[in-house]
Amino acid sequence: MRWEQPPENSLAALAHGMQVSDGVELDLRLSADGELVAFHDTKTADGRYPECEDSSSLPDYVCTLDDILSEPDFTKPWLEGSRFACIELKTPHPSSGKTGWVMSGEARTEHMCKMIELVDEALESLDIGSSSTVVYSFEPKLLKAAGRTDSNLRFARLVPYLRPWGSSFVKRVFASPYFIGLSLPMLMRLQRNVGAPMLPAALDYLDGPKRHFTIGTTVGLEGRQLTNLTRKRKGFPVYVWPAKLRVERALLDAGLTAISDELSPEVTTLPTGGARWLRPATKPLNEEQQNKLDRTATEHHSSVIGELQQEVSPWQELSDSEKRVFLEAWRKRWLWERDIDTLMSESRESNMPWEVSRIIGHRGAGRTYGTG
């Protein structure tokens, strides 16, 4: 029976992503009845603004944050299995009447404050690891809003900035000056300066001709440009979207995190010919296991992956000495800045350090179309 991809941000999609990869990314909006709902687009398929609708009137597959946190297939891997959650807070469309247009900074800040407070309230009773969750947004007022709350969550800005209205093409046109004016090393420095724990960044900064358009040092996924990236990062986490299959292994080999739209368990071979391992962080392969997988002929990828899934121990079951071996190897390979004792202190129970390279399911099990 072939795997059928569930709608993006649906409960089924989010549970699937948490089960088969190192974590998920999900989008939250604030409905008219004060619920946080998992929904990406500014409008529903029939033209309604989610912020102007009660959560119960949205499409059947749209779930609330409370629904998500009540699903053991989502929460157990997150709380006990070292998984990671990227929570994106979405800004209402200006025409929704919720935050006004361009000159409505205070309204947008207050909207972000309300969403942050609701996320905090929802997670309050859960024992969330200190480095297992990030809240981010394209909204420029995010950090200002976070500063007005008592939240202990960690926050980061999505780049380049995409405004919350217009077609994808128009959004990209308006984002171009931001993209050109700031190279990836500059963005990493800015994120560090504001205390962000990571940088969510578009693939264009690392792959394709557009990376040469930015002002500053050009970085990439191979050769001297990769060396530049590794030296300038010093382990600072960069989460790359959309992580296309053709560059997935290159992203992981660079020590980056891939936010993927392809989480089908039937994809066992990458376009580059190598076997695919969906849990490089939470079920890490040692050198011998990685070599075994890399030497496997294409026709045997599925069976060998199945064998390793049974053989490889998940992160939370590793001893401290076993965790230290992995962390020391990763730290040396990617020039992580933080010392090993700090990394180990952040690796208690099922938690993992921020620097770890992961595969994250975009909107759960990947982006889908015709659902929003």
C-alpha cells in the first residue's frame, strides 16, 4: 500500500513528521475565537481569513495547538525522543482587519504578543527541553513582542522577509533588496547579536546562482565556499528551507539542518544516488554504520535502512559516554564554538544541543497544495 501524504499542518502530517524525522515545522494562526490553529495560507480555499473565523468553521483538517498537544504520536517523540519543533507564527493579511496595513506596527506587535502568550500557556504543563523548540516568524515585530512577555522560549526571525500579502512572485520581488543586501554570514551575525539560537534561511543563500548576488562573503555547499561557511558559522545553527532532495545530503554534510518537503518513507534513495537516512540527529549513525549505508547498492537501500532502523540506538537511549563521542566528532568536524562540557549539559535525557544537524518535516510531512 503506497504512502499517501496528509495535508500540510494537519494532525496526521505533524504526527508523521515527528515519528519519521528529527522534528517538524508548523504554522500557527490566531482564530477569531482565540485559538491557535495550524494553518499556513493567509486565506482558506474559499477566500476566508482564518483570523476572522472561529476554529470550528475552518476546514476539517485544520487542527488547534491543543489538538496537537493532545496527540501522543506528536508529543511523545518531542518530549521523550529528542525531536525538535519549529513553531512559525503567522501575521494576518492586512485586509483581514486584524492588524491594519503598513503603519500598524503596534497592532502587529500586540497580535504577536497574544500568540506568544498562548503558546506559552499551552506548553506550560509540558517538560519541554531547553533546546528542543524555537519560535520564529517573518513578522519584524516578533522580537519586540517577545520582549513584552515573560516567555522563556527562544525566538528568531525568518529571512529574507516575506510580507504577508501578494502572490509568491510579488513577495519574492519585494524581498529581493533584503536578500541582496545581507549575505548569510551577515545574517548569522545579526541573529547572534539579538540572542537568537539559530538562523532560518532560504536555500538560495547556499545553492544556485542567486547566492552570488548577496553583498558580502559568498558561501555554499562545496569547496572554498563551504569552508567559508563552516569557519564563519562556528556551529551556529542554520535551518535551510526548502531543503530539496538533491541537496539534502550536502546540507547534512555541511552540518546544517534541512527543512524538507519530502518525508515519504518510500523515498530511500536520494537523486544523488546515496541512501537516505531521515534521523541523522535523533538516531545518529556511527562511522561504521554510515559507511555501510553509503556502500550499499541502490537496489538494497530499503532493506539496509530497515536493518539499521532496528540496530541503531536513539539519542535518548545512549549513555553519556556514547553521546560525548558523537558530540566531540561533530564539534571537531564543523568547528563548533561551544565547549564539550556545555554541549553535554544540554544533552540531558532526550534533549540535544542547538548545533546538531537535523532533518525537519516542513509543515509536518511536507508542503501540499490545494489545502489552504
